[in-house]
Amino acid sequence: MENPNNRIPDSVKTIHLVAVCGTGMGALAGMLKKAGYTVTGSDKNVYPPMSTFLAEKGIPVFDGFSAKNLDPPPDLAVIGNAVRRENPEAVAVMEQGLPFCSFPQALQRFFCMDKAPLLVAGTHGKTTTSALLAWIVATVGLDPTFMVGGILKNLNTNCHVGTGRHVVIEGDEYDTAFFDKGPKFLHYIPSHVILTSVEFDHADIYKDFEAVKGAFRRLASGLPDSSLLIYKDGDPNVAEVVREAKCWKTPYGDQPSSPWRLGEIRVEPPWTRFTVLRRGEVFGEFKTPLMGRHNLWNALGAIAVADDLRIPPEGIAQALETFDGVRRRQEVRGVRRGVTVMDDFAHHPTAVRETLAAVRPYYPGARVLAVFEPRTNTSKRNVFQGVYPEAFSQADLVCVREAPGVEKIAPEERFDARKLVEDIRALGREALYFPDTDRIVEFLKKEAREGDLVLIMSNGGFDNIHARLLEGL
């Protein structure tokens, strides 16, 4: 039963964010502050860099959750996805009958109304694609508002409140809040949607792949007739979920029949040069520092939207050439003793495989040492146990860390890091198991040699392994 207080009042001046130190919630707090609202927040882990970011914005943050943090009562409480029903502040919000909402509800109401939201969704590539789309729109002077899941290196931020009519949003399929278990992306009313891919993920909230596809089907079928849905071709799962969409639909990719597809591709480090065809005719010649065919597909989706926004090819080309990428996506953290240390967010086996394939041409002749931390709720389960070994086939050496917190997973569902190592070895690749990060650092300090690429893959901080390894080298 819906709570009648899950609403945003017509008149709002003061807003309190419960669990404000998450990346998205912190960014939302900053955006609300810039938009002129009086903003406060609370969290149980208040430390840099988010504590510094919020302090610089002039946003007071309470350390810990308490009903006292709601005195005086705000006009609206935004309750983060990480907040549980029994959280003392959430309990107080409900008991006091305060108006409350979720993160995507707030983003839609305060920043998308009377504007044109450009939504990027999909299992893979949505952060890079949404960041690139925001950069294209910004480069041609349209000053978009945006909220994406990673830091744009060009702007050193993951969000911005612009004056233009476009709002670029990374659409997350994860659940919204304890009071709304539907995916976040259903809260937006987009003018354009890019759907990059549909695969199984988030095993902690989706019981099976059909449930995942069901979420994406709801997104596609619920789009307004006037929306444009641009979707990756050649993927039967994507084709299945977009079938019921009643809006305008356009595929992109590398199928001969696709209106938008890639032509000639040339890897000339540090650039990838590529031709884009629109309905069989050359639309433009582009170059980008992004690595890998998967990133060219990401770029192609963004190009298709940009063209529909009447952004000329030369403006798109300038943006692609100057886009520095997103932090934690193929980000070179440093080079020591001739050893390159790269950070990447890859954790799903498809992302691992594509990332390894992407970096190979840019480091010809180099040994690729892949370092993997299975940290997500899905990778700590044995869902992909049989798929991971092949995903690492392009690495010369694989270091696998024990999954942190794996003991909290039921034994019959638990991922086995030692078995992954055995299975990779069975495919003819060298692989080693490590119980903790310290031992990986010590091993790589001795093993890595000039010319090597150390590719570190995790969706978390990985115990600051990047800085520690660079210091050790």
C-alpha cells in the first residue's frame, strides 16, 4: 500500500537528505543547493571526499541518523536507496507524517520538469554514454543539466545544473528505495532514451533474468509516444524488451540494416578513428581517445541522439576528440618504472572481457596483468562462476582477490575465487589467488616489469590498491 506522504509538496524551501554521502545523493544535495533550496543531510559515514564536497557547498551534515536531525521539520525528506526501513530517521519521517520522496523522484521534480530529459539505460556502458552525451551537448554551448554515475574528467564533477533545456540522466535499473522496489529509471519522462544492452545483473534484487528484462520492458513500453528510443542492435534481449515500445524507435550498432552504424575503424594510439554511417551514407569521420569497440558503440548511441537534437557533425566531432573520459573507466592512474597502472570499473564478465579486448591494441607487446576484485552483490554470488574464466582469456596473468564479505552469502550461492583461478589455469592462462589486497600489492611490486600494463578491475575502492601499488613501484 502506497504511503500518501510519499509526495513532493507544491511549495518546498527546506530539504533534508537521509544518507547524503552516497555519490548520487551528495551530487543531488549540491544541485538542490545551487537551485536555491536550504539543504541539510545526514549519514553514518561522514568522511572525505564527500564530507569535503558538501562542506564546500555549505551543506550541514549530521553525523549519524537520529530523529533530532529532523528538528525543525523540513518541507521534504529525500530518502536514499541505502536507507533501510528501520533507520531511525526514516522511522521518524513516517511517524511525523513528513512528505518524503526518493532520489529519482527528486531529480525528476526539481530538475526535469518542463525540460527534455535524455536518459541512458542498459546493463553496460550507461555511465560513459551519458557522460559523453552531456559533454557533446555542453561543447556546442547548450549548457545541459546532467547527473551521471561517474566523474567527467573534463569537468571534475558528475553533475551540473545548467540553463539549457536538456537534462542528461544515467538511468539506473537498481531499486529506488525501501518504499519503492521498482527501478529508478521508471521515474523519468524522457524525450530520448539510449538503451545500450540488457544482461543479467543485480542478483540481490532480481531473482532471475526474466525479472531484469521485465524492468527494461516496463521502461520501453511506458515511454511517451513522442519519445525517441535509440537501442543497440544485434542483441536479442534488447530486441525483446523494446518490442512493445509505442514510441519512435531507431537501432544503432553494426548490423547492415541499422540506420546508424560504424564504418571503417582504425586504431592509431592514442586515438581511435572511425566512420559513422547514417542510412548507408557517411555522416562523419570522428576520432576519440576512448578505447575499445564497446566505446565506439557508446559513442554511436550518443551521436544518434545528438543528431536528433540538431547538433551538427562538426560539433559532435569536437566533443568526441576533447572528451577525456570518466574516472575509473580505463583511467591510467600512473606509470612507475615503466609499469602502467590502470583503474577500471569492470566487474560483470561482459565488461571484463570487453575491457581486456579494448586495451590490448593500445599496449602492443605489453604483458597485461589483470587484477580482479569480485565486490558487487552479483559477483560475490556464483551466478557467473562458469562464465568468468573465458572473460579473462586475453590477460597474460590474472590476480584474483577473495571476494570481500563473501561469508555473508549463503554457501550454496557463494562465489569461489579459488575455483575461478583453477578454471582460468585450465584454459592455459596464468592465474593466482590472494586472500587480501596486501598480498597482491607485494606480489605485483616484485612481478611487474617495464612495459607491463596492470589493469585493476573493481566497482569499489579496492583498499586503495592503485596508489599503494604506484608507491610500491
